[in-house]
Amino acid sequence: MHISSQHLWSLILSGFLFPLIPISSSGYLEISAGISPISANEWINNQSSLDDFTLLGFSDCPWLETPLFAIFLVAYIFALFGNISIILVSHLDPQLDSPMYFFVLNLSLLDLCYTTSTVPQMLVNLKGPEKTISYGGCVAQLYIFLVLGSTECILLTIMAFDRYVAICKPLHYPVIMNQRRCIHMATGTWTSGFANSLVQSTLTVLAPRCGQRVMDHFFCEVPVLLKLACTDTRINEAELNVLGALLLLVPLTLILGTYVFIAQTVMRIRSAESHWKAFNTCASHLLVVSLFYFTAISMYVQPPSSYSHDRGKIMALFYGIVTPTLSPFIYTLRNKDVKAALRRALTKEFWVKTR
């Protein structure tokens, strides 16, 4: 049977979901049921919009959207400024050429990407009338956010190990934390994050949603997407809890155990000055660990079926925006070396030497 090119195109455009629709020579779809003609481009755009997700965010409190837009915008600017500053001085200042600041640089890079993966979309949705994100954008956001979150879990553990070696085994520190080993640990950390994200995001995206595309959240996240699933998600929930325990509870246990050994070593030191130096070294890291881990655990180490929208939003704000924004300032305000490096970076001589 011969099919004309016009009918072939109409078959493709309809996606085999609608009866054959003839296309006129003017390039318009002619629908006989009394509906006015629409252009083929408009029809395609309307079909592609069906793949978009709706992010309700804070739409149930419209009076909050303008203040939140201003708060998130300021927080994002501070996050960019703080993290980029630490990345630059850690990379350029020779006095910060140590394993500790190498890992701080990695953490700042993580936090910079963390906020950039979610906040711009949030700002667009808070300010604009359409609170949507494309299917591709949602998948990309989910994958990147999981990569960064998983990597940060392991990176914070490595930073605790670095503090343990520096305080408990200072004479062996240059040998244990040599440059090659630090690079290997950082590479392994990022690789583990990518691998975990590939597994979790793939299982989450493949879960059938039966057309449900409205999320009561402000970015694409595993528990929220699983909540849309229209099939039994017990396997996904079990996988999420196992990986959540491995990436959150196990590293947190190792960090707390590491600080027990550090505390025992510090208690044996008689010098008050050494006590204070050790406290300053560890306090910044412990504060960041507390902000990140306890909010992430409350979100990911629970079955999505018991997920609470309001609590989920608050927790996501902490580990997705508050922690990445405050982290560079926590390290800066409590660290003499970083503050001195930032002061040197403001001088002309510093930039002349780094050329």
C-alpha cells in the first residue's frame, strides 16, 4: 500500500497514539473535529511539554516566594564567592600546599557544584509563573546531585582520617599522606560517587510513574521521584536504604570513631596551646559533618513511603544549600592559615608571584 509523505509525517508526529491526521500543504495539522488548525511546531512543543515535571516547591505559600527568592539568591552569591575564593587560594598559595587543604579544595569544588546544580532552577521557578523542569533536566539534576552527595560523604571521611594522622601520628604524616596517595584517595572518592549515582539514578528513573509528573519539592531527588512511582517500590526502597547506610551511616561511624582516637591523643598532650590548635583544626570539620550528615540521614535512611514533604524540603535546604554556603566560611573563620592566605590574595604581590 502506498503511503504519501504527508501521511507518513503525520504518523510520526502522532507518535502512534492518535488516529492519522492529515497535514495540509500549508504545513498545518488539520483536525476535523471543529478545532482550529495549529502549526506542526506548536504541536510538537505541546507534546514535548508533556514530558516536563512540575516542581511545586513553595507554591502552597505564594507570599513566601519573593522573600525566599531573595534569600536563595544571596545564599548562592555567597556560596559562589566563598567556594571560589577557597579553591583559588588553596591552589595558588604555596603555604596551603598540604593534604588538608588539597581535600578542602575538593570539598569547595563539590559545594560549588552542589549549589549550582539546584539553586538556579529554584530561582527560576520561584520567580516565574511556570514551575517546571524538563525530563532531561530532571534526570541530569538527579544524577549530578547524587554524584556530589555521595562523593561528599566519602570525602568528609577522608578528611577526618587526614586529621587523625596529623594529630595521632605526626611523625608519619608526610609518608602516609604523600601527594600520590592523596590524589588516589580523591580520585577514588569521585569515582565512588559517580558509580553510586549511576546505580541509584538509573533505578529511580526506570520506575514507572504512570503519567504522574507533579513533585512537591523544589528539585529532583530520589525519595521524591520514588513517591511518584505507580508500582511496588520495595526493591528500590531497600536499595536506597542499603546504599544510604553504606554512604551515610558507615562513614559517619568511621568519622566519630576517628575523633574518639583524636580526643584520646589530645588529652595526653599537656600543652594548652596544642590543645587549642587541635580543637581549631577539628572543630570546623566536625561542624560541617554535623550539618551535612544528620540532615542527609533523615532524608535518605528511611523508606520513601514514609517521606514527609515538609520535613523533606527543610532537610534538603540544609544539605543542598545551607551547608555548601556556610562550609567555606566555617573553614575560613576558624582557620588562621586560610585567613592569612585570603589576606595575601588581596595584595598585588601575590598575583605577581603566581604568574
